[in-house]
Amino acid sequence: MVSSKYLLFIIIFLWLCCSLTAAEMVVTQDIHELTNEFIRNNIKDLSGNWCCLLKVSTDLKSFDKVETSLAPMKVEPRIGEVWVYLSPGERRIYFSKTGYAKIVYDIPLIMESNCVYGMAILEKGANVPKALSVIIKVNPADAAVVINDTMQCDIGKAIKLLPGTYGLKISKPTYRMINEEITVDPDNVFFDYTLQPISQQKVTLTSSPSEVDIFMDDQYMGKTDKEVFRYPGTYTLKLIKSGYETYEQRIEVLENKENRFAVTLIKAGSTLSVITIPPAAKLYVDNQEVPSKMIDLSVGPHEMKVTCEGYEPYTKQITAVKGQNISESVTLISYKGELLFEVEPMKTAISLYDKYSYLQSWTGSNNLSLPVGDYTAKATLEGYMNQDKSFSIKKTKPRKSN
């Protein structure tokens, strides 16, 4: 039987093992707003609100898990940082990593949409690096300088950066963009760049359907399909056509590349196409005649009506759904009338036609049930003059023809 002293020794030993093996993460800099930074490609939370971005500087490469009361929308490891997209108003955040004690951090301020915040979490005992004054000089001096896609810098003015590697983009219309990584350390705090002029590049814009209005950075460019010339860089492409959803997307025009952009627009509603028998029937949608029997409909309910003289009208309620086309085939039911056809001599051959085509033939007199409409009978007999006789069949009224 194990003695109580031995059990106590085991418990103490296990506690010491855990204490010695579990490292500790510490918050070395509380959350604060980075007023000179912006979010380039923001996202929305589950409530439809624009997120805020928390940039966590760390020497731990990444965390196994980042949790919040409202659930983070996105966690993105970066060089020397972890980016966490949070819902505005988030109050508490948890950081977990294998081998380290979990951090429970109460946010000391109210985080707002589209704002960027920073904090630092390091391994306990690690040396906290000091920020260095970095100067970036560019010719021409009015170029745009962005670090890590979020920090916009003033050319020639000192900015504070921790030692490490950063992404650097320098751009200006009509000049070749610089996109590279820089390493900041005590020996590298001054960077000097000269942009090189470039020529405009051909951009080919096609769409389905065609004849779509083109806008690039809100400037009207004409209708698709079209070729335009633009300097390398990023543009907002917008395509607009009635009956279709507006297309809007950021595009990048590259130097010495095939800048071809093909877009298929999505219908804002649906297309109704109708085949009728007889073909001469007329189509009405919401009491408006549609001569082509094809029409683009807005989303929602509509009334379709098909009419033709001599036929019973056809009416149907249809519902247009975005992106779903509607095809209808309608065969109208004709009104009937009676034809009493008498002819002499009895061997006379009769051929019957309507307005469109030949219908049937017989010899002598006949009694026929025919759809309401206009007809022509042709009578022929050897030794007699041919005769044509036109007549109309009315609904439920017998017609006698001699």
C-alpha cells in the first residue's frame, strides 16, 4: 500500500514538472490605436459590421488559437505579427499556444470598425526590442509609400518600426511600382529609392452580354468589348448594364503582361421566353405587349397573358427569380364553329385553306367543325371554271356555304 508521504512526493514532483516545462507569454504592450494605418481589404462580421484589425507583434511566430466572446472573423499569421480581424466592440480576447500558459486579456478601450490597433505579446524573459527611427526617401517625392499593406508613410519623415522584415510598396501613376521586402535593424534605418517611368499598357475588357458600360476609377471608358490603355497599377473596374447586377472589382494592370479581363454579368432578374401555337398569338406581360415574345423580368411576381383572335385567352402567374430563366410553351384552344358546305355538281373537288396553309380536301358537299377564323375554299371540276370562295367561321354559329 502506497504511503501518504510517497503520494505527496509524487504530487509535488508533477507540479514542479509542469511549472518548469510550461513557458509563459506576457503582454508587453497593451492595445492601442495605430492612427496612421488603414485596412486595405477589410471584411464584415456575422452582423454585417465592418471589422477592426488587431496587429499583434510577437516573437512566437503564431498562436494555436485566438478566441473572443464574439468569435474572431479571421486570424492571419504575418512576419513578426499575427493579424486578428475582430468585431467592433469586442471586450475580451484569449491567446493559446502549446507549451505556454493561456492569456486572458480584457481590452481596455472600445474598438471601432475600420480602425487598426496594435499590441505586443512576447515570451517571458525575452528581450523587448526597441523601435527604431526609419526614413524612406523616394524620387519623385509625391509617390505613395505603404508598409505591410496597411501603414502609409510620409516620404522623408522618420517613422518608428521594430527591428524585423517588412513589406514595402512604392507607387505613382506613370512610374514602375516597387514591391519588395526590407529588413530594419540598427544598421539599416535609411532607404533611398528612385522610381522609373513606364508606358501605358493595353487592357482588353470583354463581357457577356456585350454593350456594357465600362468605368475605371469612376471614369467612363465606353462599352464592351473594348481595348483601353492604362498605366500599371490598381484600378476599380465597374461594369453596368440595365437588367443586370453591377459588377465592381479591383483589378491590377501589370507591365508587359496580357491584361485581359472577361466578365460575365449576373441577371438582376430573369428572362422569359414564350413559344405560342398559333405563332400569330400575342404575348402580354403585366398588360404590356411583348412582340418578340422574350423579355427581361425584375425579381418577383408577374402576369403572363397570350391571346389570339378565334382562340380562348391563356393567363398564368409567374415568379421571376434572380439568375433563373423562364421558358413557356403555350398552345391556345380555338373556338369552334360549324361549316355546312353544299356544292353542285356532286363530283366537284374542294380544297380548304386558312390564312396560313392548306388544310384538307374532299369531293361534293360536306359538314365540318372548324376553328373560328377566315378560310378560302377552292372548287375544281374538269369542264367547269375554277371558283374560290372566302368565308369566316364564327363561334357557335353554323355557317352555310354554297
